[in-house]
Amino acid sequence: MSEDGFRLPETRVLFSTVERRRRRARAVVRGALAVAVVGAALFPRSGFPLFANLTVAGIAAIVAGDPATRRDPLSPGSISIDARRVVVRAEPSDERSFPLDDVAEGWLEAPGRATLRLRDGTDIVVAVPDDEIGHRLLVAAGVEARARAVRVALASAAQRIPCGEIAGVVGLLCITPIAVVLASSVLITSTKNPRAWQEAPLFEFGMLCASIVFFAVAAALFRFMRGRQVVVGTDGIVFHGFFGRKLVPSTEIESVQRHAFGVLLGLRRGKTLLLPVRARVRGPLPLTPPPAVAYDSNVLELDENIIRREILFRRLEEASLARGQSNAVRLDLEKLDQRDKPFSVWLDEVRRLLAERGGYRESRIVPEDLAVVVEDPAASPERRIGAAIALSQSNDEGTKRRIRIAVKACADLELRAALEEAAHGEIIQARVEKLRQRFRD
């Protein structure tokens, strides 16, 4: 964050709780499903609690996966950020103060609009005169592309097909009770008659297999309805799809462009990847960028899907620029490579890097050199980890802060965990080997 902080004494602001409501709805889904399963197991003859809880879970799933299409009006106010706090005032009498550490994410969501998201899901939408001032706001909050990865909600699989959400809810209401009843029957029969498996093993085994199949189908339907997201960092993106997480390194991304249903990535070897933000059944979005919102306007007349596409498109471009502006030094980076050395030997060598004295015609490695390597998303994970381990021997607070920022800018959870461990001077060998292998592939 800039030491000078940031202040916008006259602007328009909005406290939005849409994301917080979505999080609560997702918690209701999990709670209702758990209560439904437990209740059906304890009271198998009473079907009402099961169907009631499943209905609640289905409705909550739709709420969680279907964001509002419009934002409320913005109110006149102000925002200021210093080294520790964010203070936001909205007329007539709503003033809120947050610790700077409570700011989890931030982005430019449209021309003339910047947003800070708090850890509890509250969004602070701020009108800014231009993108340059909006970027200064993000820098002051420590959430610009170089400092923090950002998460953007995507359309669920159910939203992308006609009547998908309705089919998912109906499927859960029909299949989950059957799975629970079958499992409960096997459990009750086994409890009351321990010889049931000996007297009718095929029947009991068939009931058990059937319950497992129905539970698997119910789990697939839940994933089908579950909202997805993409995490954008300087090292690439992590796409949470139906079949799990997919990492796309920054070195694989060659182009970014707006698409009628989201953002289209052009990858190496002619491949493409669509990050969908809008359901196809709701029609395409305009391909042109949204118009600038007047600084003194009190209404944001943009569709939520356009906002999410613009957030994603802009952040991908910013991350690309951050990678392109790397100031990685041309030092002897081979000293950070493990090559064929035993793992323990490599650790000892990188820990001693800062203590080495440069010989004749050989420049000495300083903490600034290593900090640049840790921050450089184009460097191999092995070298970034080695640099972080070397810097763990430094007591400079500024250097430690740069490492923390570089960690937060990682989209890859495996690399993030490795850098965090390395910053404390320790690292798991299996994690380094996994990252090295993936980087080579």
C-alpha cells in the first residue's frame, strides 16, 4: 500500500450485501441437506422433515447461484485509506470504518467504478473520476493485480442449460430421499437382524449399492447446481469447474477477449477456454465494453453479468500487464535450481545465498534480487521457492512484506502454500517435486 494513503472527499458510494447473502444461502444449502439426511436416518417413517429440508436446500441453492441483476443507487459520500484503516461515509449518516486487513479483494468493475470486497462479503462500490484514480484506490488498499488474486463468480452448469436449475432442484427432491431411505433400510435391518447379511446377502448388498449410486447422483446434481468461480492471479488462473479445479498457467494464456457469454481465453497450441458468466438461455451479452458511468450519477445501470465479465476481463488484462512489467534481475539464477542435488543440500545452499561474498567478476546476491524473483510470475516455481527460502534468513520487514504480497497474488493454491512455507525457511519436498514436474509439463 502507498505510504501516502488515499482520499476521495467527494464521491458516491454503496454498501452492497449481495455477496454476503449468497454466502449465507450456500450455508443454508449445506445445513438443510445435513439436517435432511440425519433426520431421515433417525426418523425414516416421517417423510415431511426430509422433503421440507430438501425444498429449503433447493431454494437456497437457486438464491446462491443466481445473483441480483441490478445494484442499488449510490449515495453521496467519501472514502479514505491510510496505513491501517478504511473509512467510508455515505449520506445521510452512514459512516463505517474497517481495518485494512479486512479488505479481501478489489477490482475496477466498469469505467468509473471501483469495488472493495471485505472478508464478510460486503462490497464497497465507489465512483471514481477515471481508471487511474480507481487504480490508486486499489493500490492504497493493497488489492491491485500485483498484490492480490481475485475471485470472480461464474455461471453454474445448471444455469447454462434450459430449465437446468429447476431440473436440479426436482432431481435433488426425488433422488436424495430415495438414497437416504435405502441407506436407512440397510442400517436398520442390520441393526435389528445381525444375520440379515447371511440370510439374504445379495438383497442387502444390492440395497447398499443402490443407495451409494443414488447418493452419487445426488452429489453430482449438487455440483451441477453449485456456483463456480475463477481465481485470477499473476501466475495464471484457477478455474473451478464441474469436475474440479483446473490450473491455467500465465505462460499458457496468449490472448483475452470479451465473449457474448463471458471471457474467452486464447491458449497456446490454438486452444481456447471460455469462462462463462452468463447462462446461455438468457441470451448473449453485447460484445462492446460498457459505457463509462458518469462520476456524478447515482445509479449503476449495468447488468450484473456485464459487471462480472468486465471485472474478469479487466483483471486478466491487469495481471498480464503485471507479468509483462516484471523487473526480474539477470543474476545467476542457476544458484536457485536444485538440479541433481539432494533436497537437503539444495536447502542448505539457498539458505546461505545471502551470506555469500561475490568473487572476482561475480556480483553478490542481495535481498532485492531475490525479492524480485519471488514476485516474478514468469520465474519457475522452483526458483521462486528457493528465493523465498533464502529470504527467510533476512530480518528486513520490507522484504518480508513483499513476499507476503507475492503470496497473495498467486492463484495456484499449491504454489501459494509452498511460498508461505518457504518464507518461514521450511518446505515440504513432495510439494516442490510436484510443482517442478507440473512446470516441466
